[in-house]
Amino acid sequence: MAYAVGHPAFQAYARRGSVRASAGQDPAEGWAAARNWPDGTVHGLCVVLRSRGRTLGVATFLRMPARRPFDRADADYAEEVAARVAAALDLAGAAGV
């Protein structure tokens, strides 16, 4: 998937951490489309998948208008989940799975 420069996934990759984004006053359709996210998405949270000092990718969590924006507690939890997923992917790769 191709993302535009400044996309939250690129920012998370560069920062090696989490990035929260919300449409704010922007129309949801245009905002989501500009990020290659499903129509109606108004909140995004991107977290980097890292294991043993290597970046394996980025996980993205999305919310629709009925949900509240992601907060720091959500980001902390997502980072913990991402660390576990990255470790599992790394182990699977090392085992040749």
C-alpha cells in the first residue's frame, strides 16, 4: 500500500513510537481517503512493530465517528500489543515459519 509523505504510519516508523491522528474539522471522507483508510474513519492510531532493535512494520487502529478519539492510554495499550505481535513475528521468522 502506498502512503503519502507525512502519513501517520510513516511518522510512527520515523519516531519508533505511536502517532494519533483525528479528522478534527476536516470532512471525514476526504480525511480518510487521503490516508488510504476506510470511508468514515475519523480517528487513527499507528504504532511501530519493533523487535530486537529492528522495525518490522506498523500496525494501524482505526475508529469511526461514534467512538471517541484515541488517548494516551489507548496508545500505551496499542504499543504493548504491538511489542508482543512484533516479538511473535520475529520468533516465527527465526523459526522459519
